[in-house]
Amino acid sequence: MPRIFSYNEFKDGIDEVKTYADKHSPVITCDDIAVRDSKFKVNVRIGKTIAHPNKADHRFEYVQLWDLETLLAEARFSAITFGRSPVMVEVDFYVVPLVSMRLKALAYCNKHGVWESEEVFVKVIDSK
Amino acid sequence: MPRIFSYNEFKDGIDEVKTYADKHSPVITCDDIAVRDSKFKVNVRIGKTIAHPNKADHRFEYVQLWDLETLLAEARFSAITFGRSPVMVEVDFYVVPLVSMRLKALAYCNKHGVWESEEVFVKVIDSK
Amino acid sequence: MPRIFSYNEFKDGIDEVKTYADKHSPVITCDDIAVRDSKFKVNVRIGKTIAHPNKADHRFEYVQLWDLETLLAEARFSAITFGRSPVMVEVDFYVVPLVSMRLKALAYCNKHGVWESEEVFVKVIDSK
Amino acid sequence: MPRIFSYNEFKDGIDEVKTYADKHSPVITCDDIAVRDSKFKVNVRIGKTIAHPNKADHRFEYVQLWDLETLLAEARFSAITFGRSPVMVEVDFYVVPLVSMRLKALAYCNKHGVWESEEVFVKVIDSK
């Protein structure tokens, strides 16, 4: 492939395993309902509760936002972007949906591969 | 090069020229002061006051955020990301600054080339 | 996810299905053996035997080259890059391997999603 | 900006300066003449004669190929792509030209910024 990892594969592991999975897992935060043809904000943050290292040779290089098989947006970062301490990498995308979406975020760590978020369903309705 | 365009080159033109420049110009919005080693939000929006077409063959493909000669972050979009109507493409980046920054955004329109924002100075101070 | 498609899922279908899968499938071409610490060329071409449309709203946007879970390189194209006729999108990457590789290419069609190549094993040996 | 650097600014400097500029300068190699609507190969290599370091915090992150103000293609690399020794980063793009081109390559070093190649004119003719 590459194999795509997700938190749920690791959630029954020992604490060390759960910490590893936590800090690699992208999380989507947005409203449940969007208005058709209007700008809609989607926050993607990496790490459920724990910050990930941000060293040049161990960091998140990019985050993608998908609606099923369609790529909506991608953000790329440099090693310098997030300083030298562990960090929850974060970006707000804006999309203008025409139909309901099944969002998923993918994030690439240059040491531990591609991780996916849980899927988030956004219902798209007409404005009143 | 490519040549890099900016609003100021066109600001003394006729209305049609100014409209053209307005809708291609990225605008950075953020606080004047950031706290060292803390997450800092930077909004980049394309269009001073006017939305740009979002057709597959005439749209903004990517936005970059620079601190002088250092690339901090880049966001890429698909044709489908922003629907079918003119739109002000937008993204919120987060950075963790170590020193003061001179931010500039570059945006690439696949019909009219690369456009730069005005430079924004952000003073970085220590938290109290 | 997004789901990742591969030719083999479709190879027992009717001709129309096989044609569809053929023109979406990336193909890696390279030597079987590479010399450690030396530049090694890897050709990635999309389409086993059939060219894919290259329209702004139906085309391949990017190709990635992976070694298991490690991203080696990525190439992105504009709608204008490959003219207006169907085309086998193509790029030659160069890598400098330290250990043997299991290469796989992923390609993203903005209408039909992500497609993966077959895996190619490259043995890395020391120069004599 | 960012400011875009080129070899010619440094060519009258002392040897150390010329070496610095040499290893940062992208070089385009291709035929002078291309056939309209046919695939045309363009090699981009970074370094006129001297290899550049390839460390995670000092390396070339991406190369772009431009035809005047139009982006034709972009290749991105990871720190791991080119091993641990200095290297001339390299990629072969393929384009299908419709009209004559004025090619220029831009390359981004994460320590020393964006560097441009010399412009290469490619005449596009009809096949006989």
C-alpha cells in the first residue's frame, strides 16, 4: 500500500501503545450541519490529547482532508513551522459543500506513516 | 521567473484593473503580537473584497505562507473544494514562532499566476 | 478512508471495466537491483496500456512513490501540463537507497480517486 | 516576496560564494525543440557541478517547473529520499506542449530559500 493506521487498532493496547496512537491520530472538529453553497470551517488537529514531536526527522509533513474518495484540501508544513517542542499540528480548512459529506483526515508522519481520523458525517442543508 | 504580482502594481488602474487585482490578492489576518513557543493563528484569504472564480481551469490551486525566505506552510485545494461559485479561498494556519516574523502569503491562480500579499510583521514576545 | 483502488480488483470484469482500471493504474518501471548510496531511477507512468483523459475536471493531480510506509517522492501536475488529449502521465524519480525497498506508486484522479500500482521489490547491494 | 536567488547574482564572488550558489542552482536539461501534442522530457537537477547536503534540516524540499507564469509540475521529496550524503537532487518531468515554452525551474532549500534556474526556450513545432 502504504498501510493506513487508525487509533482503533491500538485502543486496547497497553498505555504506551495508546499514547503512541493518540499522538498520531488526526481529529476532525466541525459542525454537524453545513449550508449548501456556503463556506464551512473544518478544523483538523493531530493528537487526540497528546502532542507529537516536531523534529525535522520525526514530524508530520502533511494533512489531507477527504470526502470519501475526493481530496478536498491538503496542508503541508516545514520542520520550522511548529518550533522545537512537541505540538498538536493544526489547520482550519474551509470548504463550500454542494452535498452532504463523509469527511476523513489523513496525516503523514515521516517516521510512522499515514494515520486516519474517524469519519465525520456532515449533513448539507439549504439555507432558509 | 515566474513573475510575482501584487495589488499595489495595479492600484492606480481603472476599476476593471483594480477588481482584477483585488480578487487575486491574498490577505493575511492575524494578531500583531505572538507569544514565543505558543501556537499562533494566521488566516490567509484570497481577495481583498471580491471573490474569485472557482472553475477547474481558473481557480487558486495553492496558498503558501512565508516568513521572509522560509516556507512555513502551504495549503492546496481541488476544483471541487469551493463549489462552483466565485469564492474567497481561505485557510487558517497555525505556527509556533521562536522569533519575530515577517509574514507574506503567495497564492497561485492557474490562469493568472502567483500573487503576493502585503508583508505583515508579527512581534514575538515571551509570555509573562 | 479514502478507499485505494488497484487493477487486480477489476481484472476479471468485462472489457469496459478492465479499460477503466487499466487507464487509472500506475506502473513502476525500474531495475531490480540498486547500488547502496547511489542514485537510482524509478519511472512511474499511469496507465498499463491505455491513456487517461487530461481535462481540468478529470485528470491525475498527483503521483506518490512509497517504500512501504515511507513517502519517497511526490509529483503534482496542472491541467495544462499534459495538453488536451488523453495521456499516460509520467515522471522519473531518483532515489538514493540505503536498504532494499518495496516500492508502490499511488496516483490520484480527481474523479475516480486513489489508485495503487503493484509492489516492486528492489534489492539494494553494495558496489563492488 | 520571498526573494528568489539565482546563480548569476553570486558568480563574481569568491570561490566559497560561487560554491554556495552552484550547489543551490537548479539546472534544466532538455531538447531545444519539442513536437506539439507529444510527450517531451525535461530533466531538472539541482547543482551546476556540486552536490548539496541532504540532511532533514538542510535539504531541498521541492522543485517546480514553470513556463513563464504557469506552473507545469512540482516534485517534493522527503529527507530520506536521497540518503545521507550530499546529492544532486533530480527529477524528470514530462510535459505535452501546445505552444513554445520559456521554462524555468525553482527549487526550495529549507535553509537558504528559493533558487531559480536560467530560462530555457523550447520551440514547439508540428510533427512532419
